Amino acid sequence: MSAQTLTEQGRYVSRLTRDTVALILAGGRGSRLYELTDWRAKPGVHFGGKLRIIDFPLSNCINSGVRRIGVATQYKAHSLIRHLVHGWTGYQVSQREFIEILPASQRVSDDWYLGTADAVFQNLDIIRTHQPRFVLILAGDHVYKMDYGAFLAFHVENKADMTVSCVEIPLAEAAGQFGVMTVDETGRVIEFNEKPEQPASIPGKEGLCLASMGNYVFNTDFLYEQVIKDADVPGSEHDFGKNIIPSIIENYQVFAYPFRDPKTQKQAYWRDVGTLDAYWEANMELNSVLPQLDLYDSQWPILTHQLQAPPAKFVYNQSGRCGQATESMVSAGCIISGASIRKSLIFSNCKIHSYSKIESSLILPDCEIMEHCTIRGAIIDRGSVIPEGTEIGVDLDADRARGFRVTEAGHTLVTPDMLKQKLHHTR
């Protein structure tokens, strides 16, 4: 491809992104994360040492050139809103570049957001003021890096009314959890089932199905027409996957956009992190020498608001009392004092005291692990203080007896509430 053609393509995509408003749906509870979302919405859950899940779609928008963004919040949103205010609303510099918080506020009725489509319907007046050509609707609770410019270009080139981004995932993983679609040879969606218990395989790829990522591109007028129509349908759950997509695929141009790595054209990295085990595993993957999700990629940075803190410190180098971390990530503000860390993520501002051993665990921000503790395969929620001599993940039956949550894969979740520490934190 010539340099001129590349330049023309860049201008073409940049025009599309400038004509787009993004709406990130960030009101979900994330009930399968159990107590980890007792005081925060799923998009506000901490990830990767210093990030929040919401930082991924927001960073993707900024990196893609989509700079008009609304974030619709609802469930226990204080933590999420505070993160957005501190780290993201500074982009609101003009009508052409902004990040606005759109909490459920009963703008058009006495109801809060009733579903994904209703969240859009209740904000139509706000979207209209910006007069976009396209509306990009994004799930706020997935971990991935994606160029939305290519997504928009695919939508336009196929003369689509709506485009759904999709990934290929195992049938067992999709069953009851994801919208699953069937497409024809052109990529047009000919069937869509929301969270089927028995998903259909992709022809020629037994064991895999085509699952929706919850990211959509709409022509703006078409979006207005469909969510207004849906708002008047008795019994509708006002959801894109359950109601709108199945109702339009027969008569309109709805296409599936395959989310692939632009270099290899293979399945791109995408994680739902909707369960405690998936959340633990996605974080642990970051400790690999060459992780699929590269947080060190300066060409596509994942931006965030982070604590202004001193560098992590490792103290004591005595026999049996050496502050060290191997195959791990340790964030700013941490003090590893004579403790041993292995294959773990230590989030911001944690203190790990002498003679303690942490292995294959996630220690979320502001935790303190006292002396002589052993923690294995655990998720320790923000602000927890683990008493001296505590063992977690060593005897799972003992963990259950103490009121900790043990997952199917044998990972133990501990929160301040479980420890009878009345932190009632919303950070």
C-alpha cells in the first residue's frame, strides 16, 4: 500500500471517529463477582495493579480518536464516578472533546435504566445535542485493546445500519452468558440468540461460537428510531441483545465485525472477567514474560487515574527475612518489608510485613498483611487488614468456615466485611 493511500485511509477513519459519539454502559452490578462488587459497580473494579476495568474502553476511545464520550452509570456508582472525575473528565475541553458522566436520573420517566437500550433511550436528548453521524455503544466491563476506527470503517464500508463486534469463544464458555450470532458468507447477521443454554457452533469450527462483545455501531437516526420504538413495546426488557437485535436482523443490514489482531489476523485478546476465577486468571496472565495483554505498549497506552505515591520499596535482606518479589507486579506506594512475593499482583499502597509469604494472589489497593501470614491463590479486597499469622488459601475448608468465599477453581476471596472490619469502603 502506498504512503498516499495510507494517508488517505487515515483521513477517512479520522473523519468517521470525529463524527462519532461513544456511550459506555457502565451501570452493571457484576453479580458473578459476588462480594467484590458489594460496594462498587463491575466497571469500577480494580485491575492490573493500578487500573480499573472502565479504563480499557475509555483508553480505546481516546487512542482511536473518539473524543466525545458519555459514561452511563447506575449501580453503586460512587467509586466509579470518583475515579472518572479524578482521572478522566479533564478531557472535557470543548464540545468536540469531552467525557461526560450520565448517571441514571429519571430523565424521561420514573424509572432508572431498565436495560441497555433504555440507557440509550433515556439519554437521547443529550446525544442529539452533539449531532453525531454514528453512535458507538460500548460495554464498560471488559478487558481488551481495540481500535474503534477500524470498527467504524467496517460498518460504513458494509453500508450497515448496525454492526456488532464479535469474538470466537468455546461453547461451554458462552452458554448462558453471551449473545451468540450466526452470519452468512458476507458477515451479515442472520440469527441472534441472547445467552442461549446451547449455543450454535460456527460452521466448520465445532466447539466454537460467535459471541457478541456488547459493542455496537449504529447509524444515529436508525438508533433513535429503534430505541424509541422499543420503549413503547409492552413486555420488552429494553435490551439490545434480548430485544432490539433479534427484531431488526431480518429487515435491516446488521453485520458482525470480527475482532482480530491487526497484525496476525488471529483472535484478538478479550476477557470478560465476569467471574472471580476469570478475574483472577486475567490478572495473573499479566505476570507472564510476554503476556497477551501488553500494558507496556506505548503505542496504545491504557490510561488511568492513579495514586500519587512514592516508588515501591523492598526492605531487609536477612536470612529468612528478605523483602523480595519474583514473577510479580508491585505498584507504587507499596512496602515489601521482609516478605516474599511470588507470582502475584500487589496493587497500590499495600504494606506486606516480615515473614509473610504471598503466592499467586491479588492484593488490591490499601491492604496491609501483617507478619507471619501465608496467602495462596487469593483475592484480598481493597482496604483489608490481614491479622498476624493468618493462613488463606492453605486449607480451603477452613477458609469457608471463616466466612471467606472459595471459588470453583479454589481461589479465596477475602473482603473487609468478611474480616469484621467495618470499612464500608467505596473507593
